[in-house]
Amino acid sequence: MGISCDNVPTNIAFAKQIRVSGYPLLSDFYPHGKVAEAYGILRTGDPLPGISERAIFVVDKSGKIAWKKVNELGKQPDNAEILEVLRKL
């Protein structure tokens, strides 16, 4: 699933723009950024306070974080790296 600090209408528009279906996008809009804050990825200072870092968390079957990676905002995550982590689980 994807989680962003954007509101629900923005997530819906984003999903339509990139033609994503079957991939849940959740809103961390209210109370603003509480999920991002709990995971330690909410930006509180410049630049761009109030948004989350671009981060990926892989959660195992027991609910524990098995892997995480924080990327620069403009950098796309390495899908091959993520798939390798998932294969190892």
C-alpha cells in the first residue's frame, strides 16, 4: 500500500493520473502526518515541511519492519532492490 500526507481527493487524482488500480493509496492527512511521524519520516523543517520523506518499508508477516529505505524526494526507488528484499522474506 502507499501512504501519503495528501488528502483523499489528491490521492484519487494521482492514482488516475498514473493509472494505478488494485494498489491501495491511503491518506495520512488528518491528523496531518501522524503515520509519517510515527515512522520517523515526517519533514518538520525546510525544505518542504509537512510532507513525508520518500520511504519504503517492508513489513514481514509478523508485522515487524524487515527493511526500510529512505530516498531523496526526486529519486525513484530501485525496484530490483525491493523485489530482492521481498524474495528473501
